[in-house]
Amino acid sequence: MDPELEAFVPLLVKADLTDPVADRENYAERAAAAPAPDTTGMEIEDRTVPADPDVPVRIYRPSGARGAVVWLHGGGWVMGDLDSDQHFAARIAAGADTVVISVGYRRSPEHRFPAALDDTYAVLTWAAEHAAELGVDPDEIAVGGHSAGAGLAAGVALRARDQRGPAIRFQLLHQPLLDDRQETWSQRNFTDTPLFDRDIITAVWRHYLGSRPATPYAAPARAEDLSGLPAAYVGTAEADPLRDEGITYALRLLQAGVPVELHQWPGTFHGSLAVPSADVSQRQLAELCAALRHALSRPRGQAAHR
């Protein structure tokens, strides 16, 4: 493990999700205790996207921003909200010079799949229809997220392709949660990794799906056809049960003809960006921002992926 990260491991609190409400509250308290991100020169606005039910969003608009990303927070679809994710969303907005639309999607187990996906798709559709208001071209909208949020981003990209929905320029998938089957080598062997391990992931899927079978929109790794999807950046962590499903998904995208940048970060674990002072965390965040900025800087007139 990276020495800078290893020093923080004893301080990290691992949720077991036996009491989702308590874990959610503890997650929010830890996020609130972290230093607030620098939002100098950035306009931040809370909005409500009309849907059934309405979806709260928080829009981060840096000066001179180009393009927008519909951003989905992590937390296993159980934890996390607009407040807890401000640290990630604001840094993505500033680093990528991009409008970030952070989505307060419904959480499980109170609202199981497809509630979070429906909320995300509603926000994607709204963003495309209100692109001029957001100050972006409708062909300059990406989807992205961390962990469960990255799984949502991948799922909504599949749904938009299948339903010929809004054009998505790019998908930014950081440590994505993609496969409920938990059959990869990393899923079978990483049973005691920091923050996230096999048992927690089992609980996450149980809360998210309930008794329903997984579909490709819930678990994108189950999709048989990945052709025609937006170009992607996939980032994985070495000591992460989700590592191998992320790598496999990236390779399958490549084999389906989708442009992909894959970066496997050695010495890291799931959620290690929670240690922002570490050099490897700073490099990861810089690369996420650079990939998004590059994807949304293509000259106008080039066709977006649908």
C-alpha cells in the first residue's frame, strides 16, 4: 500500500450497513468534519429538477466553464447526499473547468432500483433540455461518478443508448460498482480491505436490489452489448474488491469499439481519495479532471456518442 495512505488506514471507519440509517448519519458527520473545498470564483446553486418525484441537484458553475457533467456520488446507493459530496463535486468542477450537476438521487433500501437510475436519467434529460441555460452545448454533457455513482453513470449511459435518449459525450467512471455477481478474483479475495470489502458490497447489492434480479441497468457488467456507448475513463484501485470488474468492463468497452482510458492506481484502496493530502490522491484527482476537460473540449460540430 502507498505509505502516505497506509498511515491513515487505522483512522478510517468502515460501515457494515446493518443499520443503513445510522451508517448514513455517520457518513454525513464524517463528511461535514472535512475541510470545505475552495469554491472561489464558482457559482453554486441548488435546484429541483421536475420529475416524479422531483430530484434535488446542486450545480457548480466555474467561471468560463465548458461542458457539463451529471455527477453521481458514492456511498453504495445507501449513504451520501449533496452535502457530503460537495468536496468531490467542487474539486471536479474547478479542476476540469466544467459545470457539475451533482444529483441527490433517492437512496436504498427505502428506494430500491430503479429509483436512483430514474432520478439520474431525469436529470440527464433535464440537463440536455436546459443546456443553453446552463451555458453549455447539449452535445457537451458527460456522466460520471464514484463507486456506486460510477455504476449509475454506466447504467444511465446504457439506458440512453438503448432508448435513444440524450447524447452523452463521455462517461467518467471512478472505481465503478458494476457487477452484483461478485465472482472476480478481487471480489473473492479482498475480504478485509480498507473502507470497502466483499461483505459490505454484498450488503450494498442486497439493499439496492431487494429480491429483484439484477438487470444490465442495475449491474452494467451484465450487459451483453457495449457497442455504441460514450468514450470512457475508468479508474481502479489496487486493493479494491471492485478492481477486476472495472478493468474487465474497460476491456469489454475497448473490444466493442468504444474509446477507453484505463488507469489502475497501485498502492491505493477503494475511497482512498478521502486522504486528499497523499500525492497519489492528488494525481488521481488531477487525472480525472484532465480526462473530463479533454473529453469536453472537442471542437464543436464533431458528433457525440449516442
